[in-house]
Amino acid sequence: MMSAPTASQPAFDVAVVGAGVAGLATALGAAQLGLEVALVGPDARSFMPSEGAPFDARIYALAPSSVSLLERLKVWPRMTAGRVQVVARMRVFGDAGNELTFDAYQAALERLASIVEEGELARVLAAACSYAPGIARMRASFTRLQRDAEGARIDLDDGSAIGARLVVGADGARSALRAAAGINADEIPYRQTALVANFSCREPHQGVAFQWFCDEGVVALLPLPGDHVSLVWSAPESLATELRALEPVAFALRVTARTQAIVGDLTLRGDVQAFPLRVIRVDRLVEDRIALVGDAAHVVHPLAGQGLNLGLQDVSELLRVLAAREEFRDPGDIVLLRRYARVRAEAIGLMRFTTDGLARLFGTDDALVRRLRNAGLSIVDRLTPLKNALIRHAATR
């Protein structure tokens, strides 16, 4: 009879806690590096299209850098082509009627972003993990962590245990692994709620994403395949409560009016979902034998649509560090993990500063600030080289 695994006798090179998009990508990438991987946690949520709800309400605008990672993992070609929408242009409106437009063609890029569904992305990643040699799948939940100089042991709620040299926390904003590792996280609520929903639209969206900064929050319409769009409305809590109480037809009329009928009349397809908005800052990304990625490492305001992109770049950098490690270092060596943390600190800090600053800038009622921010939109829109530089910078983050 085999003894239970211990931290000093790890059975795996890497244990990934969390089987969402970030966790699946981490496990797949680590296995493709030739590492022995344990993927721990319940399956990611799935979505089954229906006539009434043809698209998942949880959608992401993937930056070209995120698509590049998925291509390296060999899963991007497996996405169902008819469920991916290219964003060619983006129009941003201030509350004084001014506009800022970003155009992929003018910036010499193929696209600004690719709109994908969470369920579809998780599906292709999970399928790839199921066929990848070197990945052991454990669907029980994490309960306890032990570490020593040689490795880590994680206990699961089915009574089993796993030993690994490196444990990656990819278990979301409420990360149990992060807490067990003693990594502090500060949570600051925005007192806003994100309402997300999908609609069919009467007028073609032509692959354009729209965003409004107004006194009712930040409203975005993202293009979906065919005659569909996805709404993300970051609204003050009181307004969000009011909007959620509306009947489907009334809610669609309200959104049509708020978006100036820019794609014609809207018809709700599926449910309206709501998510309280907050920022989460962790005091460090790594600990002995531990690394955090995705929402376990950071949560930012969704107004720039960069949450998943930030998480996938965590994954990309962690995989790069693991691939470049010296032969004498095992995957959980703290020196190695600090390399990952140093590189990610700047990108995470910049994104947090940008999204938090924009959220507060466009959330103020101060008349002078409102005039200045609207003037800023107009000025940037006239500076084409600056706009193109901003687009190219965003594409590589």
C-alpha cells in the first residue's frame, strides 16, 4: 500500500488549483513544457446554446496577445469559427456628445480584439487538457496546504492529497489557495454593479464595439456573431437595482435608449446577470512553492475589458519563466517565482491604476472635471499617431 504524498516527496511538478480559463491554460501550457501536472477543482461552468439564449452572457474581448497565447497552446484553431467575432473598430463617447474612435486598420493591426464566450473558451481548453499527456485531473476541491523546502502538499475534500513542487492558485477572486498560503488580499468595493446581457439588434454592428461614459455609469455594447451584441453596463448600485427589476421588454427599451439606438432596436436574448464590482489587491504574487494567476492575483474594474487578458498574460509569463529555468531549479524555486512576480508587477499595477483612475474620473459629478475629461477625449481623437500607439501598446499587454 502506497503512503500518502508529502511535501517532501512531491508526485507532480505542478499542481494547478482552479479549473477555470486561467487554470486550464496554465495546466495545458505546463504539460506542453513536459511537466507532470495535476489539475485540481470542479469543472468550469458550461453553456448550452438555445433558441432563446444563443450566446453565453459571460463574454470576453481577447487582446491579440491573449489570442497569441491560445495559438501557442494550440487551442485557438479549435474555437468554433461561428462563435468568434472580430472587433475592427471601437467608438467611445463622452457625456458631451464627443467621440474617440480606435481603428485597427489605421493602426496596421488585423483586429482590436476577438469577442469570445467564456463557455466556448473553457470548452476547448478543457478538451485539450483531457487529451494532453502529463495532466492528471482531480475534480475535488482544495482544502489545506502544507509546504517544506522540497515541495508542497494539498489536501482535497474527497480525502485525497497531492504533492507538487509548485502550486499555482487559479481559483478566482475568493481564492482559498491564496488564503491558505498566507497572502493577504485587500478588497475595495466600487459600489457599482455590472449588468451583462445579450441582445439581437435590428441594425448591423459591423464589428464595432461601442462604449459610453455617462452619468449612469459606463455602458458598453460589444459585437457578437451575426445580428447580436453583448451589453456590459457598470451602473451605480441603486440604478442597477432599478434596471434588474424591469421586465425583459422594458429592459431592452431602456438599453436601446441609453445606447442611442446605435444598432437599432434591441431584443433581449437570455437572462440578465449582475456582478458587484470591486478591486482586489494582493500583497504579493508568489510565496514559497506558490504562484498566483488570474483573478486570484488581481481583480480590476471591467470598463476596459482587460480582466481576463491580464490573467492570461500572467499565465503566459509564468510559462515563459518555467520554460527558461535553469536545469538545477525545480518549478517551485522561489528565485524562479520572483522573476515571474517582478515582470507582472508593473503590468498589473499599470492596469489597476488605469482602470481605477478611469472609473473614478468618469464617476465624478464635478462640472470642471467633466469638461476636462470630455476635452481630453476630443484631443486624443485628433491625434492619430497617439491613438495608434495606444492601440498597438494594448495589443501587446
